[in-house]
Amino acid sequence: MSLSQVNSLNEVRLRAALERICGARRFIELVIAKRPFASAESLHQIVSDAWSRMERVDILEAFSHHPRIGDVDSLRKKFATTADWATSEQSGAQAASEAVLRDLAQGNRDYEARFGHIFIVCATGKSAAEMLALLRARIDHAPDVELRIAAAEQEKIAHLRLDKLLNEGAP
């Protein structure tokens, strides 16, 4: 959808569009407050500025809007509004061997038990094995360090999804 279409969305539809980018309510409010958006570049800057103001609770809320890496069933059921984007982002997991998927599932459980939130990685362009290696490398981080890394990955995802929104057909 074009920037002018984004600017012309009523508030309910704009909220729904922004939730596909990042599910944190505070993020959505901060972005909406800056409407109308002058350009795609300025909207990207608004997204970055809004994300930089997120607190731990907001970050965790954003994470809760993502499926676990490799969890195809979860993609279909719980995340229907972003399933097409998330499936594309996680396409590297779809070609994985059963062993890698099992290890990824166990790694996700271990990570979530350690940090209290799901493993967030900007999966676009990464194979399941690469994502598993990243998960394993990050699981030993201190919780505050890992939250910062995961939050930076969430911001990357938000920008990729904003580009997808601006390049897809009208709602």
C-alpha cells in the first residue's frame, strides 16, 4: 500500500496495520501520534524512534506477537494476521531436517526457560541451522544483554515488515 493509503487509513485499520509490524501497544501509539507520515524514510525513522522508547514490558509484549522459530503450527493458528510474513521470514526453517527442527524446538524451550521470553531473531535469509547456531550462541548471555540483542532483532523485523506493508496491495 502506498504511503498516502497508510495515511488515509482510519485509526482502527492503521492500528491493525501497525500491529503487523510490531505488536506492542505503546509502539503503535507512538507511531500513530506522528501521523501523517511525510515519506517512507521518515516513517522508518518514526519506527526507530518509537522502538527506542520501548521499556522491558513493551519489548516483551512485542515478542509475544511472534511465533517460535520453526513453529509452523503456531504460525497458522495464533499468528494469522502475520502468518504470511512470518512464514516468509522463517522460510529457512521450512527446509530443515527433522533433527535440526527437534534441536530448534528444544533450544526454544531452553531459551524461554532461561530468559522468560521466546528467542527472537531476524530470520530473513537464515537457514534453520544458522538460527539454531545463533540460539545456542546467545543462550549463555546475561539476561539484560540478551534482551538488548533480541530487542535489536525485533527492530530489524519491524523495519522489514514496514517495507512489506508499503509494498503490498491495498488492504
